[in-house]
Amino acid sequence: MASIEQLRSKYDAIEEKFDVLHESEINTDCLLVFDYEYKGSNTDIVIETEEFSAVCPWNGLPDFGLLTLEYVPESLCVELKSLKYYLMSFRSVGIVQEHATNRILKDLVGVCNPVNMKVILDYQPRGGFHTVVSASHPSS
């Protein structure tokens, strides 16, 4: 078994690189919406998934998070299977945590034009930091 000192040079030599996709690979074309039949009812929709992931744009290491989407529909609702596929398209995309949250908000507002929407990404700690990012429409 190697000692800590013997492992140091091997550890320092680790330069593993992972494939990182560009943000342009995020698939917004799969997002589907359907007509909301209760316009004006001020209904809150809350969707959560613990399966969100993207990667660090610099080292390709994964970032995992709990994504919460809260919105009041105007006339359209986001179809859930299409939302799942959209979010899966982030899996190998190199994007910083703050930008991922805002990108999701921008894309979803663009397809369903809600009365209001909030996206919260509560990331698993990495490097000793726990990050929670939230973005809202309209801006508060």
C-alpha cells in the first residue's frame, strides 16, 4: 500500500479531462406546452426534480441539484415529459450554476409566457460550498 507522500506525485499528475458540451446543445425544441383552460384562476404550479445535472465548464465535473419550478400560467402550461427531456439535455453541458438557473427561466418563460415564474436550483455541495440560485419572472 502506498503512503500519502508516495501518492502525492500521482495525485498531482491527475489531469483527467471530460467532454464538455457547449450551451448551444441545450435542446429547447423538445419543450411542449398545452392550453390552460382556467385562465385568470391564479393557480400555482410547483414542479420538483432531484435529477437535474450539468457540468462545470472548466473541469467537466458534474453538478447535481434539486430543481424547483414554480409558476402561475397565463394561457399555456409546460408539458412534463418534454420538460424532463429538456432538463436532461443539460447533463453534459458546461454551464455555471448561476447561468443554468437563468437559462432555464429564460427558456421556459419563452415557451409558456406565464403570469410569473420562479426557478430555484439547490445544488449539492461541491468543494465545500452549498449553492442555491433562484431567478424570477417578472423580476422582483
